[in-house]
Amino acid sequence: MTRKEILILTTPLLLFLGCFNNDTQNDNYFLGSSSTNFKKEGDTSSSYYKYSKGWEHNLKLGNIENGVEGFQIRLWYNPEIVNNKKLILVNHSTGDWSAKAYHLTVSIDDGISLVAIDSVVALTPKSGWKSFQNKLAELQVKQLPNHSASQGDKLIDDGITYFVEVANHDLYRFTWFSNPQENIKNNKSAKLWQDVVDVFNQEFDVSKQAMRTTSALKNKG
């Protein structure tokens, strides 16, 4: 057998093994290790953390602070001066990936935060689940930093703050960042946060989801 024939026969196998190894590495990244002690990390003393826990309770999502079997990430969109909020929840369990967008209206009554669900939409990433996983793993989404103010940060009253919760077998982490798009030039962490937000926005057509929800609400009225 010639070298060319060997290459023709072995190349598909090598490509398959490369893809298999990449998938395995991603699974290990997201699922964590059963031999690692559980860690709770991030800014769990912030008001944003308290908001997310209140909304979680209202939505009956279940508490993930003690870890989950599999992997879950929650990206909360919190515009500062409007009542409309959004959550994209991505879950990985028993080998399957799924995602939902929750469109919410948050109001305050006697100091109590009330959450109304405007719509819940099942989502699938545009580029497919493997590509979506690869993007999140490359951005190290489990290690997103908390917002630490840098000199020159823009303070925007009508901006948006994002919260991210991640959980697996050995980790729960809560982090947040305000207005990353406006602070990319001054704050090194802002670009990483904006890259993560962009992945969610692009893969799940977040702006179109919001438009459909608005249209549906008008039709109800």
C-alpha cells in the first residue's frame, strides 16, 4: 500500500477522532468533575444577585446554587429604567441541550418585586448546538469576571446590566456587568462580556424574539 493510499484511508479517521476529542473536552468543561469539591463563586452579595433570586422564585425555575447534574447557564438581561426584562436559559442534561427565552415584566408593589411572564419561547442556536458549545467554551463562560470599575467607564442611566449564572456538578457562579458595549475601550473585561452577549444575541435572534413578543402582546390587546 502506497503512502497516498494510507493517507486516503486514515484521514477520515483522524478527522473523526479530532472532532470526538473536541466534543469530549467541551463536555468535560461544561459538566465539571465529580472528584472536585463544590465551589460557590462570584458576587452573591450584590443587589443584582438578589434580583435574580427573586425573579427565579417567581418564575419557579428551581435553585441551582447547590449545583446541578449536567450544566445550566442563565443570562439575564436587565435594562435599568424599563420594566421589561429577559432571561435566556440554556440547559444540558442527559446528553441533550435545550434553551428557552423568558420575556418578563417586573413591577414593584409595596417594595415587593412582582414578575409577570409575557412569553416563553423554545430556542435553537442558528449554527447548531456543537458550534454554540464551542463558542461558549472558547470564551471561558464559566469564568466570567465581575464588573470592576475602570477609569473612564461610562455610567449610563438607561443602560443594561447583564447577569450570568452558571452551574454544574462542582460549581455555582454568579457574575454581572453593566453596559459592556459602551466600555470596551476602557475596561478589558467588557469585551469578553460583550462577546458572550453577542453569541447569545446572534445564535438565538434575541432582537427578533423581542419583536415577536411585542407583536403578540399587541394582538392580545
